[in-house]
Amino acid sequence: METQKAHQVKPRNFKTHIFTKEYETLYSEEEIWKWLNNADTFIKSQVWPFRVEFLRNEYQTKDFETGVLNNHHGPGLSLAGKIGEITPHYRDLEYFYGSYALSFRLVRPFRLEFWSENKGDKRIVKVQLSSFVSKSFYSIWAWSQKIFWNRFGKKMNSGIKKLLK
């Protein structure tokens, strides 16, 4: 799997950080993707002053469609990008040059990916966030991602349950 695309160049004194985590769920892949491809999943969970926006052009009909622009922003956060490849089991979001978390000098995320796969009677959802991180901040970023993404599985399962009601 090639995570870094050719137009993304790692800055000098930065390291590539790939954070990956898997979550189990009993929900079907159709239910998982109904939740993951619902803009409200990301918009309504934001705490002010953070915000997630989707911008479609005149030919796009859904918020999760290849080429739709996306921006997740707030104090110390500017993650502007576009929805990339979408398949029944995969979706990615490519962040543009200039996107950052905390500071442009510390963390520059460049891709957020989701996968799903069947594993017996359960489904596995995998999230992967790829970033360029200042060498001096690398271990702190790695530690903070474990904390940040720790609750995503519970949020996913409760969000799917609510969506199905």
C-alpha cells in the first residue's frame, strides 16, 4: 500500500508518521459506510470553535464523493483537503500543502484513510492518519494520536446505532 503520493514532499527535519488503529464492530459494512459517509458524523460532533465543512461543485451531489473539498479547522488546526478514492470498503481524504495540526512547524497531516473488512461474524474498521512531523515533536505526536483515536470505536458503534433508529 502506497500512502505517500508523489506531490507530497516531506520537509527537511520532519519524519513521516503513520498512525493506524483497528476497531471491531458487529454492524454490517453497509451500516458502517452509511455512518462514515454521512457528513453529520463529522460536522455535528465538533465542539465550538472547531468546525468541519464540505464544499461540492455544481456536479457533485453528495458530501462524500471524489473531489469534494473538505476543511476541518479551529484554533491550531487547519486541515484543508479533498475526498479522494472511494470504494465500497475504502475512502481517503488527501490534505493539501499548508494543512497543519498545532503549528505548520510541528505537524503536517497529508492523508486520512478508512478501510473495512469482514472478519468472521465481525467487521474491522481501520483508520490511518499519515503526517509529516517535526523530529523534535515526533514522540509527542505519536503518543497523542493513541489518546485521540482511542474513543473512535465507541463513537462509531454508538453513532451507527443512533443512525439506524
